Amino acid sequence: AGVTVLWMLFNLLWLPAVDYAKSYRGVANNLKAAITANNIDPTCINNQDVGVAQLASLDYFINLRLKTKAAKDVLNTGVCNHILVQGRTKNPPVNVIAAPEKIRWQGARPGDTEERFWLMGR
């Protein structure tokens, strides 16, 4: 019984902190705010290297379903010219390095120094 009480107490106290650090809820909400602030059509955003779990989180938290068109030349076409890129902070994707002026938003989970998201557009 004592172990059960300790386990429940541990979960009660630490689970919200773990959820905050590991959840994509904050990233999704910040991305939604950036989409709104930049007047971007949320139904017309492509993705590059966004993982399945992250796609599911964006769909769940903010009802955002990214297009899966190939990232090549997305920013140069007239239709759906925004792209969400997922990559590493220390080694960002080439299109992020080559065109920093096209970055409309960037974000990551709290405490995550490895993974980063960039929303890019014309």
C-alpha cells in the first residue's frame, strides 16, 4: 500500500512537468499563433522532414494537416508557398541556412536543444 501511495504521489507531482517538457502542445500553439499573425492559409502548408508523431500532434492540438508535397522548389511556386521544416538545431537543413530571410517562425519544445521547427515562406 505504501509503494502505491508513493507511486501515485510521484505521478501527481511530476507528470505535469514531464508532460510540459515532452509535449508538442506548446510548439503547436506557438505555430498556430505565427500562422495567424502572418496571415498564412493553414490548409496550404507543406512539410519537410516532419515526423509522423509530430504531424499527429499538430493535427491533434491545432487541427493542422500539413501537405506532403516534395519540398523541392516549394517556396518558388505560386501555390502553397509555405513549408514547415523539422531539423536539428546544430545542423539545420540546407534551405534554412540558405534563406534565413524566409523564416516566418521557429520553435522547439521547452528544454529541447536538439530538435527545432522552422516555418518558411516567400
